[in-house]
Amino acid sequence: MIKKLKIGVVCYPTYGGSGVIATELGIALSKKGHEVHFISYDQPFRLDIFSENIHYHEVLVPDYPLFEYAPYELNLTSKLIDVVLHEELNILHVHYAIPHASAAVNAQQILLTYGINIPIVTTLHGTDITLLGKDKSFKPVIEYAINKSNAVTVVSESLKKETLKYFNISKKINTISNFIEIDLYDKKYDVKLKNTFVNNEEYLITHISNFRKVKRVCDVIRIFKKVNSKIPSKLLMIGDGPDRIKAEILSRDLGIEDKVRFLGKINITNNILACSDVFILPSESESFGLVALEAMASRNAIVSTNNGGISELNIDKVTGFLSKVGDIQKMANDIILLLQNQDLLEKFKLNAFDHASNFDIHKVLPKYLNVYFQLCQH
Ligand code: GMT
């Protein structure tokens, strides 16, 4: 019976929740003695440690003049075959349906011709279903990749419902929620750092995302404008992406540019969140909202929309407030209510931390190991 696994992990390396979960899970597995092989087109941004048990294999896409569009999925498939064969992997865990699950399924078929039957675990994270899933041109590939995976996990009950709504799924779907390592969020409060953003009379409000359309970053600015007209406060906008420029222009147009700081893609989000009071996530939809969980672990009250899995995480009137998408006025009122009532704010911050501890990695890791071992014993 295998005790220590050799696991291939495929993920996006960029600033985003699915890559964070894949990387943190891989690191945690390596600490338990499993050998983890990350396979991606760039080093995942949170993969910043050295360990004997961690390996990184880069997928290169040669630039042939013949190709108008470089076939990344085929280079990934070939890399998966190579790593499975030469590193003797026991299992592949792919995060995101396209192109990772479909490349893995293709690699699995090719590996059968070598006499190797490698099981695949596919984890769906959200936009692969809620955005790409609605695009009919991808539907047959996503559906096939999900159904041909040996195990399928989703990060929330809401995402499970969406997956079953958009696709004909014959596989059992397991919900395994996202996680954080709660200990990493403790004792990060640093008054000197806080004073670089706000003075003692001001509150700190934060937003972190990839600034894509789905995140509605201009709502963040509009909400803050209303809050700031009543409460001394500053807003930190962390991350970068297509809508950053719109948010910057809006903050200038609303005359609050000196109250809003755009910090870009910084890595010390734990330290900054520890200084923040309220975290805003006004997304169109959020299959889980990992960044809100990180903010909760950092003792922030959460003001978010209620569409998708975020309502399974942010408990209305306990850890924060939930609103309909686009209800800027209510989200502003909720923040003002919190910031005008110190006791309520402190209570929500504590509740947020307590609830976040239910999502500690030590509670979630055994669920993934269970899935892996069930597949590897066959
Ligand atoms: O939209 C993002 O934040 C990036 C995206 C990703 O694939 O990295 O996030 C999705 O996966 C995260 C990890 O499971 C979830 O916490 C996010 O809610 C989800 N994003 C959306 O559903 C919009």
C-alpha cells in the first residue's frame, strides 16, 4: 500500500485564488512527506519556498512561425506525459477545467499506450464554470474533461449547483472548500505599517482582486466615496488587471484620489490585511471568495455581494454583511454602520476570525488526501 504519494499539480501561476489554493495545498502535502511536482508555464507566485519534496516543471511553448496561435494545451499534455513517466507520479491533480483538465485527460489516454494508468483529480474553481461554462464553444470540452476525470471536486456547494446546471455531469462531485493556514494570519498586526496608510482617527478599508470585470472594482470606489463622506477613512486597492485604470480614473473624478491607494500586485497581503478593518468584495459572482477568507483570518469584517459561494463563507450580520450585486448604497450603509459602532465592528472582526478557523488547512487537507488515496489504492 502506497503511503507517500508523488503528485503532479497543474495550476495557473498568476495572481488568483485557484493558483493560491493549488500552491498552498502542494506545499502542505510536501510538509506531510509527499513529493509534489508543480507543472505550469511559470513559477506559481506563492511558490516561494525551497523543499526537497517540491519540484517545478515549466511548460515551454516554442514560437514556430507556422503557428498563428501557440498550442499551449499540447505542450502541457506532452509535459504531463514526460513528468508522469520520468518522475513516476501516482496521481495528477489539476486545478481549473480549461485547459488543465482537458490536457490531463488527453495525457491519461496517451499514457495508457505506455501501460500506465494515472488517475486525475480535477478541481473546479469558478470562472471555468461560471464564465467559460456559459460559452457554448467550450462546453463539449469542459463536459468531457470533467466526466473523464477520476474524481471531481468543487470549492463550494454553489459551484456544484452551477456545474450541474450548465453541464451533463455523470461524475460524483465532491465539495471541498478552500482553506487558509490560520496560524499564518496571527500576530501580523504592525502599527508602524498601519500608520503608513492611516492616522489614528482613520479606518482602513481594503479590496484585493485581479481587477477583472467580474470583480466590479468601480463599485468599490463608489462605495468608498459614500463611506468616506461620513467616516475618516482610506481605501487600499491591491492587485492589478484590466479595470484598474477605470477605478483610478473614477477615484480622480470623484475627488477622492488622495484617499485611495493602488498598491498593485504585492505579496505581503497578510501584513496589510492585519491593519485593515473592513474588506469589500462586490463581485458579480464569486464561487468561493478565497481573498475574503484571508481577510477574515486577518480579522476584517466583510462587506460583499451574495452571488455564489461567498454567501457560504461570509455570514450575513455575523462576519459581515451581504448585499445584492450592484447595491452600492446598502454596502456603503453597512460599512458606515460598522465604523460608527466600535463594539459591533470588534464583534464582527472576532466572528470573522472564528469562522475563518473552520477553514484551516489542517481540517481540509485530509479531505484531499482521502480522494487521492481512494484513487491510488485501485
Ligand atoms: O477570479 C478570481 O479571483 C480568480 C479565480 C481563479 O481561478 O484563480 O478565482 C476563482 O477561484 C478561487 C479559488 O477557488 C475562488 O476563491 C474565487 O471565488 C473564484 N473566482 C470567481 O468565482 C470569480
